[in-house]
Amino acid sequence: MAFALNQGSNLQQPVCHLEATGKLKFGMQERNQGRSLVIVSTMFFEDRKDAGQRMVSMVEAYRGAAGAIVLGLPRGGVVVALEIALALELPMDVWVTRKIGAPFNPELAIGSVDSDGNLLLDENTARLYEVSDRYVREEVVSETEEIKRRYEKYRGEAAPPSIKDKTVLVVDDGVATGYTMMAALQSVRNHEAAKVVCVVPVASPRVMRKLDQMADEVACLSTPSYFGAVGEFYRNFEQVTDTEVIDFLRRAREAQSGA
């Protein structure tokens, strides 16, 4: 996978050379420029269910695969993950990581944390906003507790699935800064997954290289050159509730038990 500048543009676009496409998978509109294939994709989705259904073709190779599992990132990623799991006849569960927001601007991610308390920190952004070490430590403790609360709510007393030596499809509804997904990929890797596949309908081009470095494979339908927020690419981007997540997990279990 190579990156190049479009002619007449200051925006970096991924370029797939015809003779070597690499391991990044894109669903895209394409145009030829010399010997390169330039991604000019901007795709809009009706809702998360629509996005999940469209993603199936990108991961068709894992249909019914032994030792494969789909993990959705709550909450929105679980909606996408369910459609993929049902179509591919794979088990599904949740994998919870949490964004750490900047002081006075919680929507701006300065890092993320997983259930084991492992921290990914954007040191440049943290320095820019003069974020103290104490603030980061307190947020790690707080968000780790929130992760535990969510697991208890979603799974009850059920044990989490073992992902050791499995192929794991990690699914979210989109990637902006990438920190929640990166924490999930790192966490899944730490739990000894055999293969880690990052699956997202839409992602900011600037984070794709980071995801590629952390996953064995990245499947993405759309990488718009202008990217403000994930919700901009959905006509319906309503908040997903914990109750809905629990219901999606129930549907996935029922589908597996009836298979």
C-alpha cells in the first residue's frame, strides 16, 4: 500500500498500485491515473444495519470459518457486527474499550484504554492541551471501571469468550481518530488472537496506516478525503442504547444455537 498526493490537491489519498494492492481492502469508486488506482470513495449509509450488510462482501472469506469470531465495539459497532455475524454464520460478542477525552472537551480523544487498563495516549494532543499526568491516570481508572460496568451489563454472569488462537473480526461503525479501535486491536492481540481483522464501513484516511500496522487485515468500504465525524456518513445515526446492545447479543446467540 502506498500513499500519494492527488494532482492539484494537498490532501493525501491512498493509492493502490495495480501490480501490488497490499493487505488493505477497500470498497470504492475508482479511476485510473497512469499506472495507479486512486481511491476517490465517499459512501453514505442509511443506518448502521445498512453499513453492516454492505460490509459482508468485504469479509466473505470468513463465512463459517472455524475458530473465527466477530467482536463489536459498543455501542454502535455492535449493530454493524450483528449483520456481519448473521450473514457469515459466526459467533458474536462485544469488546469494550473507552476513549479518553481532553479536559473541557470530552469529544476530543487524547487516547484510549482497554479492560486491562492498558493506555494508548496521543502525546502530541495531550501536550497541546496541557493535559496533566494526574488527569490521565484518573481517566484511566474511571474508564476502566466503566468498561467493567458495561461488560457486566452486557454479559451478566456469562464468561467472556476465549479468543486465543482465533481469527477475530473487530468491528465498529466508523473510525475518526482511531483510538478506540486501536485500543481494541491492541487488546485483542494481547489476548493472543491468531489473526486480527479490523472491519469498519468508513474511516478517516489519515488513520488507515495506523490501523494497518496494528491489524493483520483492514476491511473498509469508504475513506473520504474530507472527514469530520463518523455520523456525517450516515443518514440515521441515532444513539444505540445498552438495552439494544443486550438484545443484539441475544439475537446472535440464538442464531448460533439454531445453526
